[in-house]
Amino acid sequence: MPVMPDSWIREMAQTKGMIEPFTDRLERQGVISYGLSSYGYDARVASEFKIFTNVDSAVVDPKHFSDQSFVERDTDVCVIPPNSFALARTVEYFRIPRDTLVICLGKSTYARCGIIVNVTPLEPEWEGHVTLEFSNTTPLPARIYANEGACQFIFLRGEPECDVSYRDRAGKYQGQRGVTLPRL
């Protein structure tokens, strides 16, 4: 299962719409970097945030998720309270090829500040905006900058091609747009 290089990512983005919008090089001047890198793609976080709060004493339950668990903000800078959590989404819309699995890792700039970015793998033939999970593990408020780099996607080509893709099994997060909450 080889890791795919910048040339393959560029070709798939430009000819197959795998990443839209697509930034053909790593943008770094004055921002947390984003765009095409040697063996991955650094995606940006959009300005839509759902910040978890306990104002209404809500319980987080993945089987019965309540929107009282968070407050919504559309902002250029999201402040996550100490030891808290926020959901966001990528600026980019992804269309994953049938023979590809995508793994996501957080940016070191955020990790060095105690901010963890979590994303589950992008499965073969999944498409949508990627919902990003930001955890502030520090005892201090933490900032997340919209329209700047948040995480890096690594593309792994599988051989042979899978028998059943995410699209084939009608996955519940297929085609998601915006910040998508848990579904059962």
C-alpha cells in the first residue's frame, strides 16, 4: 500500500476533482501552512465552528446527540475553552478514489500548543467536507484560525481495489456538507 506523492495528488485533484478547491503548492507566508506537500495535502479549516459547552448541563451521547451540547460560531478565530472541544470542517471538498484510503494527521503547529486534531480515515469512494475534531488539552483557552492549515491528509493506494466501497454500502456520512454531527 504505497503512499502517493505530490504528482499523483496534483493529477487526481486537477483531472478527477479529488480536492476542491485545490492549492497546488504549500502556502506558508504568515499563515499556518496549507496546500500540496511532498506526500500529502494540508487542508484548511473553514470558519464554521461548533464549540462544546456545558451551560445547559447536556450529556454528550453519540446515539442521541443534542445540539444543546455546543454553541455555533462563524468566525475567523475560534477560541476553544480550556479542556474543551470544537467541531469544524475543511474548506476543501474531497472525492476519494475507489483504490485509495486517506489517513489524517494534525499539524505540528497546533500539536505543539496542546491542540489535537482528530479525523477518522476517509474510505474508498467517500466524498464530502471533512468534519474536523479539535481538542484543547490545555488549561488555557486556545485559538483555531479559519482558512489556514489544520491537518495533513496522506493518500494510500490499495492493491487490489476493494470489493465494497463506502459509496457501495451507502455510508451515512456520504456527501456531507458543512459541519456534520454524529449520526446513528
